[in-house]
Amino acid sequence: MTEDGRKLELIQRIHTEGHFPRDFNIDPSGQFLVVGHQFSDNLSLFEISEDDGTLTLLDDTFYGPETVCVYFE
């Protein structure tokens, strides 16, 4: 968001490290983003910076066959 809170502002572009990112979700703590890739059968885990909201890839080797939804209970 811009400082006045009226517009979204691009802060980063990042590769999701998989083929056809089908869904993503932020974990309940707000610290991590998980991306599920439908055609490469992997999940990517990113840490969300508390300082500026940018993402850092932590791991992209989690197996998730034909992922279509990322859900936390």
C-alpha cells in the first residue's frame, strides 16, 4: 500500500519455482507463503519479511501431486 493507504504498490516480482502456480495461501501466523504448482507437482515455501513484505524462497522440494488448492486449518 502507498503511505496514504489508497493504492497498492508493487514491491517485488519473484519466480514461484514451479510450473503452473495453481493456488497460494499465507499460513495462519502470517510468516509464510505456500505456492502449489499443478503441473510440476511441487510446493514452494517463501518467508514473508516483516519489514517490507518481500518474499524469500526457503524450499521448493515439497511434493504435492497436481496441487489445485493450498489450505490451512
